[in-house]
Amino acid sequence: MDKGEGAGSQEREKSPIKKRSEPKVNVKEQIKIETKEKEEEKRQEESGVVFRKFDEEKRLVLEYSAEKQTRWSFIQAIFGFGFLTTLFYVLFLILLYCLYQLIWNGSLYHIAVVLILLSTSLYPSQSPWQGFIDLPIWQSLCEYMSFKITIEKKKKIAADGTVSYVDWYRDPTVSNAEADNEKDYNKQFIFVEFPHGVIPFGFVLSTTAVQKIWPGLKLEGAIASALFKLPLVSHLCHWLGTRSASSHTIYDTLNRGHSVGILAGGVAELFLTNREQEKVYFKKRKGIIKIAISKGVPLVPVYYFGQTQLYDFIGFPVLSRKLRGAMCFFYGRWFSPVPIQHPVTMVVGVPMELKQILDPTPEQIDEVHGEFIKRLKQLFDEHKTQFGWADKQLEIV
């Protein structure tokens, strides 16, 4: 073996990306897997969750329909969306009015109102609050958007070359003795989700559906730190089980044995939102990649089809950068804050396994980053046709 070949072999050994193994299965094992899948489907159906086979390569695990939505549920959804979208602006106007009264009239009453509102972000709040997550309003919002969740299956090749697909996830509450090897995933994940959209309602609704899909999975969302400094908004974020998207907080979440879901594009991706094109901001987002490698946690690509179709908007990116917040004007249905009634489907890809490297080099981070982008594009391309987007291309900037 020459030196060049030896060096190449050494580099491959140091790669943080785990090669996909193709375990051999026999007929008895395949029958056992299919039997357990049927039992799992029956259990999920009995719990009230739509959990049916979409096709052999993926599974539709959660489905709501706007066509079946009652009038009362529709009214709840309208008021729910209106409240969530206008809360920030109402608070902003209240604070602005109080500051005006303070400056021009020297009103101590109004400064007291400002201090009380700002201090609410310091009050301790429960995270997550299951009672809040279980409120009927969330189902109404899901029905309004015909919200669906589809999870891809893991590909397996049998000894005779036969291709089959199995679920890579399982209920973490099931003991290891009861679970087959392919579903023995009582561990952590980092769900890297796209796109942000004007308001990431798909991401919000998914936080209320996690326990229906993965009972027992300890998952925390990572969102903009600025939201936790806002009156009342910080409590809503905590109640939904989200925390700051800072690297320190993400490390802390993983160290506690929990999984993380993050909209990696952040506010920068908001200004790429376009109902005619699908763009995500990820070329420079390598921090979450470094965290995943250093902890050896699998990366899971997630795409929300339809999330960019909910609003039209005019953005002010320069002003937003100066104020460190999303400054934009948007409108949806009836030129109101209520989103356009467009189906939103969350598609979850197969985890990208990583070898743990405590202090990864820039080259290793770039390798994983490039492979993840490749898998994200593949996820988009494999599913876009069913949403009528056959001609659309995913642009990553």
C-alpha cells in the first residue's frame, strides 16, 4: 500500500460521519418486525392518534384535516392565531405609549406599568406545562392548517438483497428487552428544522404533538433568546417546552439527557421567506454541527412543507439587525394576522449518525455540514412532488 492510500484510509477513520450499515435480516426477523409494527399501530390508534402507513418508505403518524373542522373549532383557531400573532405588537404599543406619557407628562403611573410588564419575564415559569400543551386550542390550530407529520423509515437490505424499510424510532418508555434492535432508540437527537417562515407555526404546533408521536421523549425546542426577555411571551415559550437557542443552553439540554429541536436558520431565514421560492439559511450555520459532533448526537433533518405559504410580508432587515429583532409588516387571511389556510406538513428524515469527537476540527465540521446539506436537499426533493412542488428547488444560502 502506498503512502497516498494509507493517508486516505487514515482520514476515513477520523471522519465524524458514521457509515450507514446494512444489517442482514432473515425472514423470521422480518415477520417479527412486521408483527410489532401492527401492534404499535393498534396501540397508537387506540390512543386517539392517527398512525397509519403512508407507504413502505415513510409513515404518516399524525394527521388533522380542515375539512373535518367544526365551526366552533374554526372560531377558536381564528382567535388563537390572532392572539399569538398580535401579542408582541400589543405589548410593544403599550410600552411605547407608557414611555410617551413618561417623557411628555412625567407620569409615574405609566412607568409603574412598564416596570411591572418587564418584570414578568423574571417570574419563574413551568417548562414545559403539560396542562397548557393539552389545551383544546392547539388541536383547533392543527385542524385549521391540516397539520400532518410524516416520518421517513430506515432502509434495510436483507442477505438475499431484498430491500425493506423499518421505523428508526420507538416509544422510549418501552424496555430494551421488548424493543427490537432497529427501534432501540432510547437516546438523544438534534432535530434541525427548516424553514423559519414569517411565523414558524409548524414548529410551534409540533411541540404540542411530540408526546403523541414519541411518548416519553424529552425534547426541548431552542428559539431566539430575545423572546425570553419579553413580558408574557417568555412564559408562553416556557410552557411550550422551549429554551434559548444559545450554545450554552443547548449543551445544558443535551447534558441533561434531553433532545433538542432548533430552527437553525433563525431570524435571518425569515427575510428569505417567499411564497414562490423555498430558501433556507444554513451555509454559515455550523455551530449546531459542532455541538452535535462534540456530543455524538445524531442530526435529524426536518422540513415544514407549506410554512412559507402562510403570510405575505415586507421586511426591514437593516433595521432588524440594529434592533436585534425581526422588524417586518406581514398579513395573511383577510389582510389580517390570521395565517392563510394552507396545509402544513412536517417531514422528519432519517437520523444522521455521528461519531463523538470532543474537539472537532474545522475540516470535520465542514464534512458533516456538507453531508447534512446533501441529506436535507434529498429530503426536500423526495417529498416535494406530493405537495405540487415538482418544479421547485431548495436553495440554501
